Amino acid sequence: VALNPWDVALCVSGTVISCENAVVVVVIFYTPAFRAPTFLLIGSLATADLLAGLGLILRFAFIYFVPSEAVSLLTVGLLVTSFTASVSSLLTITIDRYLSLYNALTYYSERTVTRTYIMLILTWGASVCYGLLPVMGWNCLRAPSACSVVKPLAKNHLVILSASFFAVLAVMLQLYVQICRVVCRHAQQIAVQRHFPASAQDAATRKGIATLALVLGTFASCWLPFAVYCLLGDYSYPALYTYVTLLPATYNSMINPVIYAFRNQEIQKVLWAVCCGCCSSAMPFRSRSPSDV
């Protein structure tokens, strides 16, 4: 098989994704202080993105070194599972942030831990079910006319995945609008109680809105072109269109560690400690709410 530069780009993207998210997974797994619900959800996101990166690498290796229909289905199933889990984990993090603001007094309770585990089970359960569909027979290997823009996925399968993405995006948008309102209201109340000038309140409000815009804007800009193309595209379209829209979608898994993990002060402390060779498994952290992460 002739080497396709787009496949090389996807493999390089997968390598970067794997390295970044492996660091996050190792830090969260080996640090006992990171057992709070917020960090469990970040760990779920990092695990999903890590699997996505490994899936891209395996896809490249199997296409050019071990071409096989069965292996191709397994690789596609892994990618569908991992990317679905990544998008779903972003939704669970958004829900967690929303609930931490609206239920601030009861957030740090056993109920929150139970809810977190339920969300994780639902996230990974649904993702695995989506990923098993191609392996269980929902593919187009025997009917090329039923193929989608991502072979060997069937058109119906990809339409369901795209519709699920738009549903997740709509829910996240609604939740972030509500979060933005709460942040603005809190900033105004703090400014009044502490007699801060209006400029300070405006600055805090703008900072909160900018952070939320960054989170949602990055997610939408990375995945939206691919999701729209999956709905409108056809198996007869050139493969170039799939590559052009799929590659930016993989960048979301590359950016997620920066937004959700490396910006977190506690994770930064651990990373600096590891770099300095003075890592301690019992580092003292102050409790932070998900809205700070």
C-alpha cells in the first residue's frame, strides 16, 4: 500500500495524544490525593483520549503492515469507543461543574461520589456498545453501497454517532450558558459585598466567560466539521474530505489535557515535583471545586 501523508499525519497526531494523556493518567492514578470526583472525570477523559491516540497509531500500523478485515474492524471499534468516551467525558465534566455551582453546599458528599461513578459507568458502557457495533456486524464490508465516509462504518451507524454529538453539544451549550449566568451573578455579589469597583467585577466576569468560551469553542470547532460531513457526506466522496475533517477532530484529544489537566494547579504541583525528583504521594492539596478546574 502506498504511503498516504494523511495517514502519517493521523499517526503523528495519535502519538502526541498518547504521550500527553499518558502523563495525565499516570499522575492521577498514582496520586492518592486525586480521588475526588472531579479528578476521576478528568482521568476518564484522559483515558479515553489515550485510547484514541493508541487507536490512531494501531490503525496506521495495521493498514501498512498487517492489512486484515478483522483487524480493521477491531481498530475502528477501538476508535469509535475511545472518541465516544472522550466526547461523553466532556459532557460529564460539564454536568459536574454545573452541579458544583447549583449544589455547592451538598457537593462534597457521598451522593456526589455515587453520581460520579454512575456517570462513568454510563459513559463507558454506551461507548463500548457503540464500538462493538462494527465488530458485531454493523459494517459495510459485504455491502459497499452502505458505507459511510469512514469505511468500514455503515452510514446508519455514523449518522447515529453524529446525531449523538449534536445532542451532547446542545446539552453542553445549555449548561455552560447556565454556568456563565451563575458566574456573573457570583462576581457581582462578591463585588457588592467587598465594595470592589465595577471594573474589577467586569474583569472577573470577562475572565469566566472567556474560559467557558475557550472550553466550548475548542470542542465545537474541532468536532463540528467532521460531524456535519458525516451527515452530509457519501461513500462515493473522495477520501480527502474525510481526512481534512477528521484530522482537526483528533486535535480535540490533543488539546483536552491542556484545558482540563495541565491548567489545574494541583496537577501542576505534581508535575513540577516529578520534574524536580521530589514527588511525594501524600502532597497536601486544598480542596477545589470543579468550576476552578
